[in-house]
Amino acid sequence: MPQRPGKWMPAAFLALLTLIEPAVASKDTLHILEHDGRRLDLRISTQYEPAMQQNLVAWMDFISTTLLQAYGYWPRQQVEVTVAPVAAGSSDPIPWAQVHRDTVNRVEFFTAARATTEELKHAWTGYHELAHLLIPYRGWGDAWFSEGLASYYQNVLQARAGILTEQQMWQKLYEGYQRGLSETDFDGQALYAVSDKLRQNGGFMRVYWSGAWYFLAADARLRQQSSGNLNLDQALAKLNLCCAEQRMSVPQMVSKLDELNRVLLFESLYEEVRDSRTIPEFEPIFASMGITVSDGEVSLQQEGPGARLRRQIAMRKPL
């Protein structure tokens, strides 16, 4: 689900639902995208003009191909994507989206009635929502884990797709952590408690970016401890191959990740972040990867083992 600054605002949420409600019942056209025997059913509302429908097909073809940059294949045998317009003008190309977990996973997007393919490609929301599919359905609880995964990969996938430069990717991650740190209303409260009350009390930046820290830390440690022979993509791919269609709690996932990858990392890191009282420090991770920050601007060192491993995170993979 898209990130929201500040506290959850029921009135604003209801107003948004009012805008999108007329589009829900509209007819749609089906476009089938396939890759290596896996299928994406794209259903586009006929409320869009024909030219906009073409823009949406081109956009989904692009971002679904970008998702291949994680595992080399789509994480589900079949996914359904529905796209409908908001009923009023919006400066955001994709003002609302969410994932529905069922027998066939469905990703629901609501977009501006008129947006170019390039505007849609540069909107982070598409990458964020598709990234949710990289892990099994977690059921209830630990929203910080799944939202953190999507927040981390939305930036990584954009870099691998060429939408962001490596510099821009790290700048956006840094700025995200800063937004999380600036949300101090929940400091002193354990992350799991803030996460479980997210819809009632807010705390989106604390929750999302604590979760993103978890996945950055896991990725960095895997690469450093293995001299680049193991990384987060590979670790999560093993979980996907064994358990994609299962419903797993996050404790079950992290235990399985350690087992499959023969490491002692994911479970202990989960316990550390779950109980954290503020966003953990990101500076040591940045420093270990040759990243410095001065006056809010990220600088990347070009030499050293940390820099080499850092560049691999943003590097496009051959498919």
C-alpha cells in the first residue's frame, strides 16, 4: 500500500474512496502478459480513453518486466492486475493501490485518467505494490516486514530498471530513513506495537522505514559475509521456490530463510527490529558500503570492497 505521511486520516480515506468508487463497477478489457510460463492478467477499465489504455499496457509491461530483476522470474504462477481511473483529477499518476491475497493474487491500481507512460513509470507506487508479491502472504501482524520489503525494493527495482541512478536510489533510501526518524511520536514504543496499531494510530513512516532498514541490513550483511556470493535476492528466491503459495507468519518466514540459506541472520535481525524503539541507525550500514552523507546529500565512494558490493545492489541483471 502507498506510504502516507503523518497519522491515518479516516475522513481523507473516505474521500478518496468516494473518488474511486464509480470506477470499480466499470467494464474492463483483458490483456495477457506472459513470461516463462507465468501469466499476468491485466484488466483495464473501459472508462479510460483508448490512448490511455495503451499507456497503461506499456506501463504494466515495463514494471512487470522490472520485477524479473529480483528473481529472474515472476514470483507467482498467475497474478491479476486491475486498473481503474480516479473520478477526479489528480497530480499523482497513481494516487491509490493495494494488494489482495487470494488463490490468485490481485494488485489493484487507481490512476489518473490521463497520464503518460513515462509518468507512470516514474511513479514509485507500481514497483512498491508488485514487490509485495516477492514473499508469501504473511496473514495478520508484522505489517512492518512486508511494507519494509516493498519500500526497499521499490527503490532497488527502479535503479535496476534505469528509472533511478545508483546515486538517486541511495538518496531516496536516505530520505526515507530520515522521514522515519522525524516521526518521533512513537519513539519509545516497540515497533511491533506501532505496526499492529498502524491503521488506528498512524506511524506509517516509522513502520515502513524500520522495515526497509531490516531488508537493507540483511542485504548488506549477506553480501559482506559471503564476499558477494550471497544476497537478498537469492535468499528470498529460495523462500519463494519452496513456499510461495503458502500462508506463513513472519516468524515462520525468517526461520525458513535462515534454514534455506544456512545462515543465522534473518531471525535474530527480525527480533532486533521488531523490538526496536526507534529506527535503527543506518549510518554504520552506509559507511560499510562506501556511502557518506553531508548536508543531506549522499556521496558514493568508487573504490573499496564496500563500494563494489554496494554497486551490485543497483546493478541491472542480465535476463
